[in-house]
Amino acid sequence: MEFPSELRFAIEQLMSGQDIRKLTASAEEISKRYRSESGAGKHLVSTERDTLAYAAVRMPATFGAVSKALELTLEQYDADITTVLDVGAGTGAASHAAELLTGCESVTCLEREDGMISLGKQLMQARGITAEWIKQDISSTDITLHADMVVSSYCLNELTAAARKSAVLKLWESTDKLLLIVEPGTPEGFSQLREARKLLIEQGGHIAAPCPHNGECRLPEDDWCHFTARIARSKLHKQLKGGEVPYEDEKFCFLAVTREPCAGSARILRHPKIESGKITLRLCTDDGICDRIVTKKSPLFKAARKSDSGDSFPADG
């Protein structure tokens, strides 16, 4: 799903008159922090310039990742989502994605940084969304609110291991129907979600996506499950990232957990291997991970040819 034009325009307006070189330096520093300080419990975005650079560079990527994760989830889980709670909301990227895909009536954002809240409110107004913003740090306080859907994106990676476990339990306690967690598509991000997955199953949760089962993760310890969202770059985005390609691929991991059981389907874990007359798919299924060969004779050949990593696919047939 494309980043809303209203948001892109509003961000560009806020950037007018800013020193591009300084914003570029901030964008580079934010990327460095995400790579090197994940899980250290530090604030990865803090200054006003950081917040502006984040909105221009990271917000579209977060929106794209959450949108893709939620689309894959809603294929498996059909329920009315009228209220959304965005925890660690940043500038509200996940809330915008959730509002567009679910048509929810109420959005509440919890965020610990004043600068993020201020900018997030302005960007909500740009799309005509009325959202409640609450200053709160979930690593040190309880969540007293409930919502049909609770979403947490690129938030757990900022916490220490002990704080992360506590935060996952708080997120689940606030969830009435669906909990969606999105994290960086790195071995570390996947490891954190793997721990969260086990904890939430122990709490009675049901995996809606990406896994087709509630059993233990079948991937070996040295492998990780991640997906990709292609993000269109604006002129400003390309300036701050120092790139000429009109898009970037955001790699992410996600976990969708529901209160009630829901139907799951096999998931494509890697880009399909296309050869003459056949396509090989690496699938995660109820029975484990396997390679599925689909030939031209199969009625599923056309679907296999159009498929990509992250898509659901029939385990049999």
C-alpha cells in the first residue's frame, strides 16, 4: 500500500527551510542506531531534527511494513476492528496503516517522546484523523487501555530483554481481539519475536500470521523468518538517503496473535525459485518446513508464478 500523499505532502512542508545536510546526518545517525543499539534500552530518536528526519525516512518504511504485515494477517483473520491502540507510536505510521486497512472508528497512540507526539498530531490532522495521544513509556508503566487491535511497531527492539518480556505481556493484556507486532527483519529482530511468540502462546494466544500453526518455530537457530515491503521514495527521501533508485525494500519480521483460534495457511518463506517448467517454493506448514515443487501441469502453477516471499499458499493440491 502506498504511503498516503497527504502525509508525504505534510512532511515535505515541515521540511521546507531545513538544512538538508544536517537532516541527512540525522537520518544516517538514526539508521546507525537501529543497527548498533537495538535492544540496548536507549532512545533511538530524541532531538527535534531526529524527529523530522525520522518522519521523512523511517515513517514511510514503518507504514509499508505494518501495512504488508496487516494485509497478510487479515487474509487469515476476519473480524471487525473498531478500536486501535498504537503502542510506541512514534509519529503514528502504524495507526495510519491500521485506519486505512480496518476502517476503525477510534485510534489511541501511546508514545514517550514529546517531539514524536507533537509531529504525530500534525500528521493525523493532515489526513483528517482524530486520534488521542498519550505520553507514556511502556517500559516503566502499565497500559490501562484496551482495544480490539493493539499494534507495536519497531518498539520492542528499543528495550532490554527484561523490559521486552514485560512489555509483551502488557500488550497482550490490552488486546481484545488482535495483537500485531512488527520488528526489523534482522536475526536479532526475529529472535526477539520468537521469544514473544512462545510467551504469547503460553498465555493462550493463537498465531494468525505468519505461522500456520501454534507449535514451536521449525526454523533452525541460525535462520530467521523475514519479509519485504517495497517503499516508493520521494525526492526528499532520496536526498536524505543519498540514493537514486526510486524505491527501497524494507525488511521486517512480524507476529499476529489473536484471542480466538483462526484458520492458518502455509507461508512462503523465501523468494520462489523459478526454473523451466517448474517453480520451487519453500513453505512453512503445519507439518514443518518443506520445499514444494509446482509444475506446469498443476492448477496452482499460475498462482505460484505470481507468488512471492510472505504470501500464503496451499500446502497441498
